[in-house]
Amino acid sequence: MSDAVSSTRDEKRGSRFAPLAAVVLIVLLLAAIPLLTDSPYLLHVINLTFLTILAAVSFRTIIISGQFPLGHAAFMGIGAYSSGMMAKWLGWSPWITIPLGTLVATCVGIIIGYPFSRLRAVYYAMVSLFFGIAVVQIINAGGVWSGGYSGLTGIPPLMGFSKTPYYYLFLIVTFVSLLVLYRFETCRVGTTWKAVAQSYLIASSVGVNEAFYRVYALAVGCFFAGLSGALYAHYNFTIGTSSFDFVATMMFLMYGVVGGMFSFVGPILGTALLVLAPEVARGLKQYVPYISAGILLIVVYGMPQGLIGLPGMIKRLFTGHRKDGAGRAYHAS
Amino acid sequence: MQSKRRLHSFWFAVAVVAVAFFVFGSVASQAAEPKKIRVGLLVGLTGWFSVPGNIELAECRTAAEMVNDRGGITIKGGKYMIELVPEDMKSTNEGTTAAVNKLIYDDKVQFIVGPSAFWGPASAPLCEANKMINVLGYCANTPGELDKNTPHRILAEDGTMGHTYALIKFIKKNHPDVKSVAIVNADDGSIPYVKPLIAKALQENGISVAGDWVLFANEMVDFSPIASKLAALKADAIFHPNGIDRHVGPILKGLRELGDNRWYFYAGVSPCSNIKTLAGAGATKVVSLAPTPGAPGNPPQLEEFIKRYFARSKQGAALIIQNSSATYVLPQILQAAQSLDANDILKALPRMSNFETLWGPGHMGGERTYGIKHAVVHPLPSQYLDDKGVQKFGGWITDVEVP
Amino acid sequence: MTLTLTVGAIINTLFLASMYILIALGFALLFSIMEILHVAHGVIYMLGGYICYSLSVTLGINQWLSLVLTVAIVCCFGPVLEKFFFRPFFRDFDRTLLVGIGISTIIETTMVLSKSNEAQSLRAFATGILKMGPVSVSNERLVTFLIGALLLVAVIWLIHGTKIGLQMQAVGQDLEASLLQGINIHRISALACVIACGLAAVAGSLLGAYMGLGPFMGDFVFQKALVLVVLGGIGSIGGIFLAGLVVGGIDAFLPLFISGSAASALAIGIVIVVLLLRPRGFFGREMGF
Amino acid sequence: MLLEVENLTRHFGGLAAVDGLSFGVGEGEIVGLIGPNGAGKTTAFNLITGILKPTEGRLTFKSQDVTGRKPHQMAKLGVGRTFQLNPLFPRFTVLENVVASCHLHPHSRSIDAFFNTRTYRRNEALIMEQALETLKLLRLEEVKDELASNLPHGYQKMLAVARALTVRPKLLLLDEPTSGMNWEETELTLSTIERMLGTGMSVLLVEHNMEVIDICDRVVVMNFGRKIAEGSVEEIRNNSDVIEAYLGGEHAS
């Protein structure tokens, strides 16, 4: 998890316009896709990818503050369920319930954040993992209101059944959210998070209220996780706890590590790959899990820095000399 | 930290695996042919429901193959074959929605069979929005699974209620002395909806419910508390409306351990042999609605289906005839309606009677239970373990009615 | 709440507690020694159950013998686990975690594909019912409980009574210091893996006979182990015993009063409350300020 | 007195790591806190900076009671410190270490930081200026782009001091600032510390090698968590208990 904390030089290197141009280009290309394709299914898959990217990047945001939120998917679930249930049972418009759901997720994050901010590193990870599992079990016990094991169904759609409007909504929401998260990471707030992550003792010795900054990061992460969950609920019309459980969080971690945890772009790449690969391989039916697991093991064993580090790694393979991956060693505080 | 050599061999291994997968992928995907009815199939091939899911996949292939080997179906003089398009619904609601999207928008299927068990509601919105006929293999009576708002759904196989009605008939016929039952069930989402229906059905047949329902969490691992609660209830027998063998077995075991020796009526289709495996010596006096191969009165199509299925599957394979039954019934319905158009079929549906199902002659019912007459009603077999734990055939329940 | 119910529930508590602790101990050992979140623990438990099944039912070997063989076989996984999955990522929490995920996904999927009937179970290790006044308990559960208790005593003796055990504790408390002391960290870790796998195998076989087998039978194991470790205080072996009794008691008594999944929700709620009051669990180590 | 420590006590389980420690640090004074290994010096530091809560006793800083304050609150009051182990942010460059440490002076609200307002930009520019200045002061400017963890030990200690200075401390606590330094590094550090005194800063420094003590105005000697002697360097040098303690201590360690 310490991989996420890297010297901010990575962002500063090179001209500032090349990346900017690339981003603009990519967004324009994405915006053009619905005009090029006539397959609603493709749009559906990309829509899900957008939401997953949002959640995965928010997961990394918490990690750079030195916390390892192994229960993160639960907050996506809290957002999804609270928004879905409000819309279904109170009959409110999704346009109102989605912000409310996001809010609920954030508040829960803050409430559990404070007591647990006293825990360090892996201890935090374990407790947070447990909390994730707990949330899932409690939702499962929700009976009629949450639909229990059968999941929550009949959630009012946000805007009809056509995929295209959702596509543009999600494109915009994801893009803006990513900008926000990127800004958080690169401005002083992010620097402070990284400082707290590396040594909470030193950070507090220079006047950083480290508990506050941990909860701060957690709140930001939970906000976007909740948002992604809430949107998901009203796009999918039906949700179940199985997609917010511990395995789902593991997925976020996978996306991050496969893409490269030390870079902001890493989780985005990883998500794109690991969400799309199984869809492409659908023909393999019951053998699909092998694909994801295979990719995961390949990256974990073969690429210390994930896909982002791939070019450098290949260069090192040929030139011979190899330098150590950014912070492979794990520090307890 | 791996050396360069290790990396090379490692990448080689990777390449081999990758190639293997893509070869497999090309084998796994089949191409379409003319004059075929593309029927999408939603089964959980991965996730926690994947073992039953894979069994169902094999079963459904068998059913489709049977229909095709008999020359397919004839509609307005034209001959049609069934082509199954299975998609994995990952044993989750989301997986189901994703798979339905794939089936409708990418595979361009004409009908959808499934999903199994309690994912029924998940496929409803998209199917309804696209006027896609969706044939269910099971119905647990959760809202949105089958009601007035889902006019494009057909329940081809009895759900919780169908089984319950049938089992009550069985009790009246074979155990007239049973006047009260204690009810145990998994606490899935359906309880609040089936509770009144089951209570009504029992009380119409002069059977009273002892105490409150004994509910257990789905993920429960140790059933002894449940067993002791059941044992404490004064009733002539135990009634289990909707469950799987992995629930029935341990509960039975716990009951017998407490010296409780009452009959256990289980309104499910898991065979007694499975229950015996799980409950060991405790497996006595339990009734299930599973078919018994080679039993007297088995319709020939059922016999043929079972024979074909066991021929293609591993030793000791289990039978879950739900989506496969739906796969078999759908063509019969199409033939009866003499049309592939959704509206014609829906118009013809209420009038259909005496069409063929795997279990014998079937007709439509269920307007009181589901609020819509889209439930296929058909005879059900029964089997039981006697007080020595010997498996016996319990006879066919021919007069099943789903009001 | 009659006497029968109460006594039954108490017996049940002991039974569950011994099983839960048996499951959680290996998990906790790996965590406190190597700081590894051993997600594959449940899968190893599942493999234990199935290996014992294929030995005793498929090959028809005497069940007790096959239990011993199973433990022997599964213990061999330990060093493999340590050398190929944990050592390459020494003290790298998230990569060991992901390797665990990958491995368990592959194994579980393979099991699913090899099964054509979910209902499989070992024969009971003991038959018959022991009746004492109002209470009746099956010998199977008694035997399971006894074996569990015996093993726990053995492991505790190993950890607290032997040199190797003391070395384990040392590594768990201060890695650098113990390296300076010349303790062979890899040997210790491998041993811990062996113990963890062995315990998982025993639990898998015993519970496989009691509750039946299934490719996903390991999931609840992982969850229970996690709850016990978190509740007992991460890094404290002793805390696990208390936590085991508490959780076992909750699981044995709550369903008697509360019906359905509300019981499991309340159980988890209790643990959450405890954690919010004592984030470090019962006997958690002092850390930070 | 700038800092007053009265009867400071901290128990770990049974044993008392610090036991009834009392002393004071005046304005512009250098006080040495010495003693053999395990005498409880670092624990005393952690108690003063709020990392540990004292079991008993009272802390007064700038004549207000600061017992049981959190570390970041102590820093706000103007107590800077260095750490003996892991003295810096390992994955930041030297410059980033100092910049990231400039949290209080000036402090920009995160809303400003997020929207990159004029105040924020001004603050950041100021911080960069200060940071480079401090690095120059400690002769670290030529390594400012090195990863901190790659620095030689002596430089790391320097950087730790630089980092501690960013809180504009009234009182600076240095935990073995010269351990692992070669001679000229030590020289430099000592001279720097002396230069700081010009700015009216007080220093409390932990040492267990007697050489460095010469710059101290007053020395407090601890052993087994208790104060065994206090006085000028000379007095301490020929205090029998101290010599005894040191010999014992050396034997022990």
C-alpha cells in the first residue's frame, strides 16, 4: 500500500501541456464512441467501467493518506442502497436521492473514521476489512427494506432505459470527479496526506493534525465511492450486496496494483483492463475467473510497478541493470 | 525480487497459458445457422451458485437437444430448431443485468430462459422494456418476480408456492393424521410475501401452523439452535416450504440428534439421496418432490431426459430440473401459440391447456397466487426416506393446482 | 428458555468456540508473524475437507487414517506457500494479499468445474447420541470438540513452551531485533505456515463431516477468522480464545431469541460496537498515540 | 522559565520509564538531557511533545498548562523536535521534506489549496523560499533533489533539524542530533545550534556521549527514569553518581 506514496516529482516531470492535450484527446474520443457504435451492449460495458474507475481511484486516494481501506466497496454499497431505498420506498426522484446517498456514505465514513484513525497500517486494514463485511451482512439482514439476500430490485431508473444518456452523464461525472481527486492529490492537501502516510509522528511533530487528515482523506474517498454506488443503483435498477463485499474491494486493490498503484493513472488503466477483459472473454463462460486471476498473478509476479512500469521494466530487461520498484518495502507506520 | 532468467521462463509460461485460453475461447463460441430460434439462457456459471449453475447448463443443453432431435417445432408449417445462447449471470443481480444486456443487445436472442433461483427480479426491467418473453424456471414470490407488471414473463416450473400446494396435496393423501406443522425456512427476501399465501393454503386444508415460523440466516453454518427451536414447537410434523439440501440435511441431523422423530416435509426438488449424504444417520422420515428415475408413471419424455442427462454428465451428478424444464416447455408453448411474436403468444397464453411438459400434460394457472395467469401447472413426483432411512418412491401428485 | 435449550446452547457454544478458534489460530499466527492477511486460509480449509473426502469416501481408506493423511498432505502446502507466495513479497502486505486472492480464485473455480453435485459430505467421525438427563448431544460433536481442544492445547504449548515458539513470538514482536538475534525468519515463517495449514486441514475434515463440503465452504471460515482476530486484538494469540468464546456464544444463543438474518446482523453489530469502543480489540497491542 | 516539567511520570505496565522527573528550560538556554542507554530520555521527549500521555505530573510551556496536549498542538505552541530513528519522510526528496513540513507558517486552508487561490500561491512561494533558505543554512542545498532515504546518516540528521525548524520553534528538542555523524558534521550541527540561539530559541538536547555536552548551559542527568543530577557541565563531569551511572550504564549496554 506504501506504493501509492511516491515523490511528487512524478507529476512535475516533463511539460505540462503534453499530458493535458492527451487527456483532452481521450475525452473527445470517448465522447465520440456513441456516435460510432450502434451496440447498446458496448455502451453498457463502458458505463460500468466509468463507475468502477471512479470507485477504484477514490480507493487509491484513501491509500495515499496511509490508510488501507479494505472495506471500501461497502461505502459504494451504502451509497447505492441508501439512494436506491430512498427512491424506491419514499418515491423521491433519483436526482435528489443520489446526492443524499453520496452524503450518507460520506457521513458513515467520517463516523467510523475517527475511532479507527487511531489504528495504524495493517491493523487499520483488518478492522476496515471487517467493517466492510459487517456492512454487507447488515444490509443482507434488512428484510423487505433492503431486499435481503435477493437484493434490492425495482429501483427507479435515473433516465429511462437507453444507454446513451447514461454514457454521457457518467463520462462527465467521472471526468470531473477524477479532476477533483487529482487536484486533491497534487495540491498541499495531498502532500500532507502523503506526509502522514510516511510518518504520522513526524507529520504531527510539525503541526499536522494527523487524525483529522486521515479522516479527511477517508471522507473524500467515501464521497466518490458513494457517488459511484448511487449512480450505479439507478443505472442498473437492481443491486445486491455481492458486488459491494470484500471481494469487490479486493477488485479495487487489483485494479490499482495491476495498473500501478504509485501513479494516478494506474488504477484507471487497471480498471479498464480488468473490467473489459472478462467481457471480451465471455465466450469462455465458466472459465472466465481464470483470466482475471491469471492477469493478476502475471502482474504481481512479473511487473513490480504494474502496467505503468511496464515500459521501464522492458528497458531494464534488455539493458540488464534493474533499479528497485518505488517503495516495494512495507513500512508499518 | 526475481532474476532475469526466472523472468524469462515465467513469461514463457504466461504465453503458453494465454494461447491455451484463446484456442479454448474460439472453440467455446459457436456460430448461428438459419431457421433457428435463438433462446438466451441465464445461468450462474461463476460465483457461489456456480455448481448448480453448471449442472443447469448441462440440463438445458440436454432439453434443447431433445427438442431438436425430435425434429424441432412446427409453426405455420415452418420447422424451427432451438439454439441455446447461455450467458453467465455470475450468481449476482448485477451479473444478471449484465448478461440480460448481452443477450438482448449483443446476442440478439428472441426469448430468454432463466435466471435461476432468486435472481428473477433482476432480469425483469430490461426484458419488459424490450418486450422480451422471459421464461422462469423458479419463482420465490419476491415482488417484481412475477405479477401484473411483468406481462412478458412465464413461470414454466413450480416455484415455492407450486411446490407447497403440491406437497400439501401429498400430505392430505398420505398423512391424513397430520393436523399441525411447524414451519422452518431460510430468511431470504421472499418470506413476508409467501407467508400469508402458505398460511392460507394450509388452513384451507385443515392444517394449522404451530407457533411462529422458525427462520434462519442464509449463511448460517451451525443449525443446532434452529433444530432445538423446532424441537421445542408442538406440532405433528415439520414443513419446509423453500430450501436446498444444504439446509435440510443439517436441520434434520440436528432434529434427530435431539431425539425428535417427526416427519419432515420438504417442498423442494433436491433428491433424498443428497439429504441422506448430508444428514447421515439422521436422514429418516423426510419427503421431497424430486423425481425418481424409472419409477412407475414417469412420462417417457422425463425418462428420456434423465437418461440423456446422465449419459453426458459425470458419475453421481445431481438433477435440478428447473431451467431445463423451462427450456423444454418454451417450444411447446410456441407451438401451441403457433407464433414467434410476443403479443400473439401472450394473447394465446391464458387459453392454453394440455400442452406437453417434462412432467406430463400441463396447463396455465396462478392468477390468484401471482395475479397473472402465466404459471405452468403440471403433475409432480414425490419421494421419501422411511423411518429406516430407505429411499422410496412416493407416487405422482397428479391433481396439482396453482390457483 | 427451558433448561434443555440453555444447556444445549452452552454445549453448542463450546463446540463452536473450539471450531472457530481452530480456524482462526493459524490465520492469526500468520498475521502476527509475517503480517500477512492470509485470504487463502479458507481455500486450504476447503481443500483439507475434499482431500479427506477423496481419501476416505472415494478411495475407501479408514476415515481416521485418512484424516491423519490429509493433515500430513496439507501440511506440505505450508513450505510451498511460504516459499513461492509469501517470500517473494516479504513484508509486502497488499501483494501477498493479491497472490492469495489469485490462488484461491483459481482453486475455487477448479473445484467448481470438477463438481457435478454440491451435496457431498464425509461420513460422521462418530455415530450415536450421548444422553445426559435433559441434554442429548451427538458423539460426533463431542469428538470434534475434543480433537479441537486437544490441538489448541498442543499449539499453545508449542508457542509458549518451546524454543521455536518463543522465536515465533520474537519475530512477531520485533522483526529487526530477531533478525539480529540470528533467527532464521524464513524457517519460522514456513513453520507457521505448516501449523496454519495443518489446523485448517483438521478443521476442514471435521467440519466437512459435520456440515458437508462445498467449493465455497471456505468463505465463512475466512470471515470468522477475521472477526476473531479483530475482536481478540490483532497480534494477540490469547485474545483469540476470548473472542472465540464470545463469538461462539453469540452464534449459539442469538438465533434462539432472534429469528432469521436479524440474528447474524445483531451479532456483527455487537462486534462493531465493541470495536468502536476498543478499536484494538480485547488484548490489542499498544500502538501510536 | 519557558518549559517547566514537574514530577513527570510514565508507567509502561509495571515499570516506570520516567519517574518523577522535574526540570526547566529557560529562554535562550541550551539544556542537555543526558544519561546511559535506557535511562528514559527519549520517553521524556515523547512525554514533553505529547506523543505519550504522562501517568502523572505537569507540563508548563510559556506559563500555560500543556499537560496531555496532542503533538500537533504542541507544535502550534512552538515546540519543534527531531527523532532519533526514522528522522524524515523517506519517500520525499530533501526539498519536499522541508516543504511538506511547512504546515503552520504559513498555513493555507485546504479550500484555498484546492482552488489554487492567490493566497495559496503566495503561501507556497513563501514556503519554497523559506525551505531553500533553511537548506542553505544547513548546507543541504546541493542534495535538495535527492530522495531523503538515500541520504547519508549525517545529512539525514541535518535534514531532521531543518524540518524541525519549520515550526518556528521557541523550544527545539533534539534527540541525539550528532549520533552517527563524523567530526565536521558534528561541528556544523553544533555551530548551527549555537547560531540558532541568536534567534532567542531554547534547545533541549538528548545525548549520551559527553563530548557534545560542552555547548550546554545546564545539564540534567537521568538514570533509570529518575533525575540523578543537575548543574553546569563541570559540576556534572565530577559528580560521582553520574560517573557511577555511566560506568554502570556502559557495562549494562
